Amino acid sequence: MNNQYQKVSPTILVIDNDPSTSALFKRLLETKDYNVLTTNSSKESIDIVQRVMLDLIILDLLMPEMDGWQLCKAIREMTRTPILIISAIESSEIITKTLNLGADDYLVKPVSSFTLMAHVKNLVRRHKTEELALPENQ
């Protein structure tokens, strides 16, 4: 019996001002069969969010052009895609502010690959479940 359905890998956008960090996250996520797009530009990230159906957005707060808080808010106004903040800033006030602006989760750098992958898997799974629960016209 042929399986007529092909598994589609979730697509993740990594937005980080440091190209080496983006590349590291990309390599790590691709080992778990995620499709990964990366950008180091706030403006380009807005364009990608508008054009591509994403399952997760990983965002650093320290970005050029538009800071991560502004970017998080702008992305949240465009999509319900989960946003995972990964930042070196570990102030409880900043974390609270970021979550209140629409981020779904927050991890402090450096973060272990095991912790990162657990959070990614959880957010993608939850997003897929919510997508299935939505009426088709939404």
C-alpha cells in the first residue's frame, strides 16, 4: 500500500543579529528535520513572515534596524505563529515585558541544545494542534 501523504517538515525562521549564531541554530534544527530559514535583518524578517507559512519564529532581542521588542510586536500583529525569544538578557522585568508583547517563550543564552530542542518541539507541536483546531476559513 502506497502512502499518498508525504510528511512535511515544520518550517522555522531564526532571526539573530549574529550570523554565526543563526548558522549554529540552523545546523542544530536541521538535524531534527526542520526546514530552517535564517536572517540577520529585522526588515527581511518582516518580509519572510509575510510570505512564508512558518511553524515557529526564533528571535534574538538585540537586533539592528528594529529592536527585538518592536519586531516581536510587529510579528505578533501579523501572525499567530509561536515566537521563541533567545537572548542573553536575563532580567525578570525584560522577560515579563517580552512575554507581554506577544512572545510565547523565552530562553536565556547560552542555552543547551537539549533545552532548546525541547522548547522548539513543544512550541511546534502546540502550533500544529492549534492549526488543526481552527476552522478552514481562518
